[in-house]
Amino acid sequence: MTPHDPWVLRTANTVYAVTLAPDEGWAELAAWGPHGAEQGPSPLDWSRRTHFITPADAAPAEYIPYGPRPFTGADLVAGRPGEERGVWWRFTGASADGERALRLVFTDETLGLTTALCYETVPGTDVILRWTELTCTGDAELRLEQFDSAAVNIPVTDTARLTYLSGQWSREFQLTQLALTRGRFELASTQAVPGHAYAPWLAVQDAAHPAEGATPTYGIALEWPGSWHMTADAEPGGAVRVRAGRLPHEGAVRLAPGATLTTPRLACAFSPDGLEGLARVWHRYERRLSGDRSHRPRKVLYNSWEATGFDVEATGQLELARVAADIGAELFVVDDGWFTGRDDDTGGLGDWYPDPAKFPGGFDRFITQVHELGLDFGLWVEPEAVSPGSALHAEHPEWVYRVEGRPVTLVRNQLLLDLGRTDVQDFVIATLDRLLGTHAISYLKWDMNRPPTERGRPGGGPVESQDLDAAHVAGYLRVLDHLRTAHPHVTVEGCAGGGARTDHATLARTDVLWPSDNTAPLDRLSIQYGYLHAHAPHTMSAWVTDAPGVFDPRPRSLAFRFVSSMSGVLGIGADVRKWTDAQRAEAARWVARYKEIRDVVHHGEVRLLGSPAEPTCGVQYDEDGRGTGARTVVTAWNTGPLDGAPLVPGRAARLRLRGLDPAARYRDEQSGTVYGGGYLLHSGLPFHWTAAHDAELVVLTRADGAAAGSPTGAHRQP
């Protein structure tokens, strides 16, 4: 091929084209967008005139090292220990698998480094995976200071709108936007997990267009449950270049002769339909991550934590289980506090044996009693954690992260095991095998409640050769992979003090994730709103808990809490023993309704109707297939003012639905009202809110050929 002939990758609806720069010094993006976007000059094409920077500094390069690109941000910084940094490579080959995969190879013979840029499309989605393979081909060790997974170039006319997910513990996944005309913006975590503060996810749009609607929208997400960064540079000439990759704890890693370092995969997605369209691209991708497991029904869960805390004992747990079964729960999970030495958060972690004092009839007898109620049984664990007073720590003090001769910091009164060690991995695997092999457990909640501090491994060799972050990630994934293989019947929930470990590597190996420890109704609504922009509803565990909740003092109805939790994977965490008969009866009705529509919620096309910042917002889920009988589920909430009702005349609040057939008819399954599709698209679905009626679940069934009745706003109760 000539330097100007592009390689083309094609997904279901998009195209990604890459070409070599004229001097063959690097690869450049030629096109990324809908099919046909490659048929014309690249929107990133430039004159190659520069002043005070080099051509490589201005190029829309797919990946470029420090050396030819000295000023504006390199993707790779490497050299030999003690020598000058820099890679000066040349293009040495390419291989392609049609329009499905591509591999471009660049070589620096002097340094002894081969760099392969790897691309792969994901069938049935509009996602392209990118990663880099770095191989030391010389006889001397290399030092890698920076080794991003990829760089992503995005054409904007002037100012870029960046959308990202920010927050803190109990306020994760807050949808946040920033206008970037010039300069640099960075997201990162150095906590050995993606973290509560930022998610490894970013969307970029041209700020000249609205955020929603027919707006070209580009997104990236890093598949890495360790430390990471994303850096966006608004460059001269009207373009944004985003670099993303993992951050080594040691600041650099060593690459031995003959060794290859493979970076985490960066998922790159495009939608012409704004942030909401991009969300649907991510949802389709995440349904493929875990294969057929994504289609398993997510059972209605009851978790005992908020009802009992550490005060776990068989009688009280069974009392909760009986009520949970009566209202329709399908799974009972005992949370923290079930094992020996665990009366509070100061002890027990690492000694994973059921406490005989808490289960005097035996743990297996307790599980049998739960099963006799018609419930599956699940258990909470924190495999990476250890209490200083535990038997495990006394036997293996060398298994925790520590710096020789320095004090250790307790977080939540616990330490963290060095899961990068093979012997620690073997212990965790043996522990989980014992629990799952000895007891009839079908659900496991894996928690992690502290990041590593004093992160060292005495006796582990030179610091830069340890690569502790990558080792911990490899150990974590090894254990999860083992669970998948050895215990395929077990549903695994991922959690890290809430949503601190939410990434595609974890999502591929777990069945659901816990987005936040905050279950307060209004707070949770905004958390879930952000989460659904990046992640699929079948992965989002959500609980109904007691209002006003732990963090949010504002009361909300039981209906509000159920409809919110039914927007993902329904769970219940309230102390149901204290619920009145009327509350239990209402809960049973909601649970029954959820079971009828959960397949649509988990696998339908999602549309986000407004935001929690508005008085009325909702989520629309459209069942696959648009023929007669196809269902549209709408979860809706009143978040704030009631427009003076009932003191002044008012009209119903409305949510305009999207994506429906304007010529079709849609029947409200509960009220019987038949709406025209054009009516729902133009006038919207009506809701008559009151102080006591602040949420609704509406199920619309496509009824082609039915006569439209008067579209009323009749109240729909469970």
C-alpha cells in the first residue's frame, strides 16, 4: 500500500480508518464516524506547517513516542535505565483480518523495542478495541515510564464538550461536563482501583452542537481495574486528542529482554445520536462482555446489611428471610458479620469460617432453612482484606502490603493483602472453593473497602521490576476467572466500597455491580442516571431501603424507592420486619410487576428522559422487535416541585418518549388507555403527581390497529 491508502475497520454502523503519515513515522486517524465517513479527505488533515513545535507534535497520531513528539504529550516514554529517554522508530509491517482487525508494527532497532498497535472490532456493536504490545528485542533491559493503551483523535470545530463521571464515596457517577477550548484536562486514579472520584470513561462532542439529539458523540472506556489516567488535549487547529492507559505504582516498569508488555484494552465507541445514543452502544457492548451470562435472569435479592449490620445471628436472619420470601424475593444474602471474630469492623477479616455462636444449629442447617423458604442463598466476602488481629495475619504478616521499617496505616481498621503474590491468590482461591464447595451458596458479593497504602513488597526485588499494580490486577482477574470456571452456577456481584471498581474487565467477570453504598432515594437517582450513561441496566444492582435513608434525609414513598430500584437489578435492603402489613402488600405487588418486565429493563434499548435535576424524569426501555406485542417500559419520578398543586390550576407533567413508531398505537397495560405513537412522541406521557404519588411504572404494549382512546392521565398504582 502507499502511505495514503488507509486501513479500514468497520463495525455494525461505523467506520474507523487509519493511514500512515507521509514519512511513515507514525499512523494517523483518517476517519471515524458513520459508514461513508471515510469517503473524502480526513477532517483531521492538516497543512503540516508548524512553528516552534515539530510535525509529530501537531499530528493526529494514533500512537507516538517521546522522541519524535517532544512537546505536546507522547503516548510512550521509554529508554534504557540510566540513559536518555526516547524512541525513534520506523514502520516495519502491518497485518489485517479484513475489516475486523488490524496490527501495525513499528521498530526501534537501536533501542531494541518493537511496538505493535492493535485494533479489533466487536461483532454486533459499534465498539473498536485498541491496545499496544511492547516487546524488548534487544539484549538490554528497558525502562518504561509511560505506556498508554492508545490515543484517540476527535475532530471538533473549536470547543470540545467533555462529559465524564465524577464524585466521591456515596456520590459516585455524577454526570459532569466541561467545555475545553484549549489546554489539557486529566482524569486519574492512583488507588489501585478505578476509584470513587472518577470512572475510566469519557465522552467527547463538538460544543457547537447540543449534547443530545443528532449529535456526533465519541466515547472511550479503559478496561483496567487498577490505577489509570485519561488525558484530553485541545490542540491547535481544532482537534482533541485523548490519551488513556494504566499508571504504574512505581512510576515506571522494567521490560526484560524477550519480554512483552500488553497494555489494557481501550474500548472506543461512536454514536451519531448524542450521549444517550452512545449509552446504548455501551449497553450493547456490555451485554456481550460476559457472553450468555448476561441473559440469565437477575433474581430479586434481599440483603441483610442495613437491617442488622454486624449483628448477624440465625434467628434474626431467618425472620428477615421469611418476610423477604413473602414479598417475592428470590435470593437471601447475608452480608458482613457472619464469620468468626466479626462483631464489628475491627476483626475477623481473613478468617473465613462461619461463626458457630451465630449459627448454633450449624451453618448448613441455616442455609437449608433459607432454601426451605424458596430462596437461594448468598454470602458477602472481602477476599483481599485482613484484620491485624486475625489468625491469617498472625500466620502470614508478609502477605500484606508494607514498606520495610515504616508504620502501616489502617483504613476501616484493616489491611490489604498483596494479591499480586501467587501464594495469596492460591489462599483466596482455596478459601472461596471451600466456601462454595462446602455450602450451598449460589451468590457471592465480593467487596473491597480500602485502597492500598504503604504499597511495597519487601524482598520482592527492585521496585520497578515488581509492577505491583499490574500484579494485583492479574491476581484479582485470576481469582474471578477461576470462579467463572470452577463455580459457573454462582452469581458474582462486584463491589468496592460502592462503585470504586467499575470497569469492563470487572464487568466481563461479574454479573452485577454495586454502584454506591448510598441508597437514599434522590441521591441514588442521580447516581443511577450517571451510571446508565456508561453501563448497562442488567449490571446495576439497586436496593429498596428504609426512607429517608442513611445519607439523604428527604422522605420518598415506597413506590419511589421501588421504581428507582426496578430501573436496574432489583434488591431490597430495608428492615422488612418493621414494615406494616400494608407496606409488605405494596412491596409484593411491586416485586411481582418487576418480574414481569425485568427482561425488558435488562435487555431493552434505553432512553434517558430528562435528568434528576428536573421536576419529572424517567427512563424508557424498549423491547427488541417493534411488532405487535412489543413492550415499552417507562420508570418515572417526581423529584421536586408540584407546580403549586392543588392550590392553583395545573396540568399533568409529561415525558416525551422517543424512538416509537408515530403511526403505531400503544396500550397502557394498567389503565387501558391507548395512545398514538405520535402523541407520545409529541405531547408526551402524562403524570399527575401529588405529595403521596411521586413515582410510576408504566408498561405500554404496541397494539397496531387498535383505536386510540382519550389519552388520559389516570393514576397507575401497583
